[in-house]
Amino acid sequence: MIQKRDIVVSIILSIVTCGIYNIYWFVVMTDDVKNVANDNNIASGGLAFVYTLLTCGIYGFYWAYKMGELMKTAQTSRGMQGNDNAVVYLILQIVGLQIVSQALIQSDLNKIADLNTTNSTNNTIGA
């Protein structure tokens, strides 16, 4: 189960902590996307962060594109309209706006978390 996170609070914490919270957010968000897409072929959040460091940010471009693809997979598997934002995330990453792509990814994750909560509530009521 994924945790719903407040995007504004995450951005403010990332700024106030000089990026430390952003590292945590990156790691847990990557793991959440991996879990909702049910894809074990992509690196975990911790490894994705290490790969990004080791490649001086180049892996981050791949990460951004892959997150877009995985989010679309996760959305369509739940009957939601899948948004293919892979290119948008990649462009944001290239121009140095990774935090914006993280906010967009988190927004989509929050929608999935809401859907999961709604489905759990409906299943409990119907039981």
C-alpha cells in the first residue's frame, strides 16, 4: 500500500532541508511507483539514487522517462485513464525542474492511493 503525501509540504521540506528531504522523497516515490506498477525490473529507490549520483545525473533522465511509463501502466491497470507523461518528465528533468516532475508523479500516486482507499472502503461495506 502506498502512502499519500502532501505535495506542497514535500516541496517546502525539500527546500528547508537543503535537499535532504528531496532525497528521501525521491527514494520512497520510486519505490511506490515500482509497487503500484508491479514492475520488479526497475531499480529500487535507493539504487536509483545511487545510480543517479554515480552517473552525475544521467540516470535521472532515464528515471524520469521510466516513471512516466510506469505511472501509465499503474493507472491503466486500475481502470483509470493512463496519462503518458514520460516525455514531459524527461523534459522537466533536462531543464533542471526535477522537483516539478516529482510533484506530478506524486499527484498521480495520490490519485491511485485515493482509488485504493475508495475500493477498500467499498469492499468493507459490501462484506
